[in-house]
Amino acid sequence: LSIHAGLILLDEAYDGLEPLARLRFKHALTELIEDEHVSVIISSHNLKELEDICDSFGILEDGKIISYGDLLQSKEQINKYQAAFTEELPEDAFSGLDILHREKQGRVYNLVIRGAQEDVTDALNALHPVILDVLPVNFEELFIYELESRGTDNE
């Protein structure tokens, strides 16, 4: 970091650092990015630690980029929805929605759906739920649901 390079490549940047050192290192990276407009590429499996520093992402599988984009825009396009209904819904009730993940417990559905939140909420409200909650996804969940939607089960 001391040579002030224009591009910094890091692999598992926070591994082996104790918590205070991680915080200081992250702060130093943030300052370089903001003050000196340094580009930083970080390869990591610990996505929770990257969420507050990254603005874009790429997902690699077998040496190929399978997904990439702006982190905020991607997170805005994928949300978790919890909906409860008074009656059982038909199997095709959610057709037309880009469902990445679906769980059902009785008449309560936990869904992860790709699409504009307003459009998805309107479509779900048309089914007359008793309760409808919208929850954002974090970076790690975005990654997991993206891979699940592709039928990928890698660790």
C-alpha cells in the first residue's frame, strides 16, 4: 500500500489478521480508494467483509466470469419476500416471477425473487397475502442465490 500503486490485487486480503488489524487495513484501503482513486480487486470467499468496501463484483466459476455487476444495483434487483396467506395457493401462483429460492411452511412462503421491488410487490399483493414483508439481501446471499439459480452447488 505504501507505494501508492494505481491498481492493487489482493487475494483473501483479511485472512490471518486480528480484528483490529482488519479494521485498520480496511480503513487504509478505503482511504486509498477515496483519496487517491486507486482501483482494488479483491478475491475472497468471505463476502461479508467485502460488502462495505466493494462497489462492483464478479463471480468466477471454472476460470470464467459467470456473473458480474454493480453491487448496489444487483442488491436492489434481488429481495427476500415473506408472505402469509389464509388459503393454500395453487402451484403456479408465482408464475411470471423470477424466483431464485422458495421455501414453504404451511401457508407462509419465503421467496427470493429477482426483479424491481415495486413490480414484485404488486404481483404478490395481487395474491392477497395477509402479511407481506420485504427484506434486502446481503452480498453473501446475493452470491448464494445467484449460484443456486444457475444450478451450481460449489463450495
